[in-house]
Amino acid sequence: MKIVSIVTLFSLIIAASACKQAGKPAQEAATKIDSGKAVVARVADTLNTTEVLNTYLGLKNQLVKSKVAGIQSTASLLEIKLAGIKGCTETATLAHQIAASNDIKEQRNTFLILSKDIIALIKGTKFRSAPIYVDYCPMADGGKGGYWLSLNKAIENPYFPEHMKTCGQVKEQIN
């Protein structure tokens, strides 16, 4: 009984923070707690999160390089990885939009939204790895600011790599 409670609690925490499903999955998970299949499905979905993070970081690096073809292929792979996580359909659609675009400005604008979702997903998952940094550029998104994830403290801005590659700051560290 104690193991079931731990698994249930773990499932609720993960479901509450995955992708764009802020409150909805937590409710959904809470109503399906009695079903062992729902709990197992939630736990299994998180196993793909490490692959999502690695692919996302690859996409960020392609944006820093400003190589449209590399951005497209990495975004396509990210779409596949996101499709493996329940509740990340909308985020997978964003990755698809990046992959389908030939316009780097449009790709970067979509990356702004995608990053918010990925950051929420990563914050809801416990990693045993090096720190993950949440970086911020106040100039992104027309002066509204934009976030992204990195494994390095040194700023490599995916929104303005040509002119302001080091513009930004570390806002948060996720362990």
C-alpha cells in the first residue's frame, strides 16, 4: 500500500508539470488513481524526458549556429520524442512547426513558446545529472524576453546569435 501511494504521488507531481498541461493532467491523474494502468502510463511517459531534453538542447545549439536545415532535422526528431510523452501533443506540434519552416525568424519565434513548455516539463522531472540552467534574454520576443535551457553557465543566445550571442543571464538552476 505504501508503494502504491509513493507511485501515485510521483505520478501526480509529474503530470502536474508536463508540457502545457499545467492543471489538467493533475486532475485527470487524480480521477484515474484507482486504475493501475493510468499510474503506470504516467511513470513510463517520463522515461522519454531525458531524450527530449537532449534533443531540445541540440535544437537550441542549431539555432545558435543559425543553420536552417539542422534546425529542421533536430526539431523533427524532437517532435517524435515529445510524442512519446502523454500530454505533450501541443508541444510536439510546436516542434513540427519549427521543422516545417524555412524561415529562421519564424523558427526562433516558435522556439520561444516551445521553450516555456520544455522548461515546465524538465522542472517536473528529477534528473541525476549536471545542473540544467534556465537562461533568459530580455531582448527576445520584441523586448518581452525569452527563456531557454542550457547545460553551460556561459550564455549562448539562440534568439540573437549573430549580433548578441552572449546577451542574457542565468535565471535559475535546475538540479
